Amino acid sequence: RSVRNAGINLVTLANNHAFDCRTAGFRRLCHLLDELKLGYFGAGHTLTEAAAPKIITANGVRLGFITACDPQTGISDIAGPDTFGILPLDVDILSDQIYQFKQQLHHVIVVLHWGDERVTLPAPRQIKLAHQLVEAGASLIVGHHPHILQGMEVYKKTPICYSLGNFLSSRVYFTDGDVITWNRREQTGCIVLAEFDAERLISIEERPTYDDGNRVVIDDSGFGRSWINRLNRSLE
């Protein structure tokens, strides 16, 4: 409910925690999202449902969102023809989806759950995969999972944001007394502002955020901007 009240209108469920409360918890989540009219994609009762795009039309521009989750991130349930689960990351399937949806839509945006946690650069295999998806026709690729920023590169005029880092970075407490804490870099996230018309990406901006433990703010300290710039230079 807080997500909906914040003005967010679309979420991906393709992640390694979607089934932490098993199928009953997943059903409850889907019912709540439907009740709140909050769009979701990336997981479902069947493989067809998990693979379905989410289409948004804004000012006459038709945007299609597709997503997938790398099994290496530790997903517990992979969707099958008649079984609950998450859409696994497969470059051939995603490329076919992009090609298919580009015949009907102006842009296809790919959201990927992938990468190594707390590592500040994407693995070579991720870069290769992202480039393949751009060549298939993706207009924007956005990644998440590593819990830290990994920078943005522009390949053939298409932005690839490998990881947006943590937007929320609350401590994580375990029943055995262990706790996960975050350093300043991991408390820094990124909002990507992308503007499209029917033909092209007009502009893109990376705006740093900071979770100070009480609230999330736009980071105007200079730290977030400097960190993003450093990561982008490393990718170059």
C-alpha cells in the first residue's frame, strides 16, 4: 500500500524473493496488487502469465515492459506451463519477445534481475547479454539485485543501467540474531528519468537517492553524483 501511495504504478515480481511465502503468499500479493490497481509483471500462475508484457500508453507512446530473473540470483520457483513461478532469464526468449513486441509497440523496456551482490561492475556475461538485447531492439535496459549501483553505459544509442542499487536500505534482521547493514555506497540508489516519443529516446538522467535510515531523499550532498560518475567512467 505504501508503494501505491507513493505514486508507483508498475512493479516487477521477477526477483529471488517473490516466493518467500510460497504460493499462498504469492496469491495474496497478486490479489492485493489487483485490488490497488498496481500493475505487475514477471511472475505468475503459469509460464504464459509470467512472460506476459505490461503495456502502458502515455501521450500516445506505447511502452512495453518485459522482465526476467537470472536463476543464479537464487530464485526458488521457475514458472512452467501449469505451475507458479518466475520467468527465468534466457537471452533467446527475451530477444524473440523484443522483436515480437516491437511490431506492436513504440518501445520495449527490459527489466532484469541479475548480477552479483555488492559488486560494483557487471560481469562480462551480463554486458554481452545486454548488448544482444539492444541489438534485438530494446530501447532501455534496467537491472537490479546487486544492492549497489553498477553504472550506466550507452550502447548503440541505448542506455543500459546495470544496477540501480538500493532505493530502500533498511537493516535486515534474521531469527538467529544476524543482521545485514549497509555502507554509504549501498545506501545510495538511483532513479532513472527517461523520456520517449514515438520514434526515439529523447533524454535520460540518473538522479541519485539516499536512504539515511529514516527516509529516502534526493541526494544533493554531491556524494551520489560523484559515485555515479565514477561508475560510469569505469564502464567506459
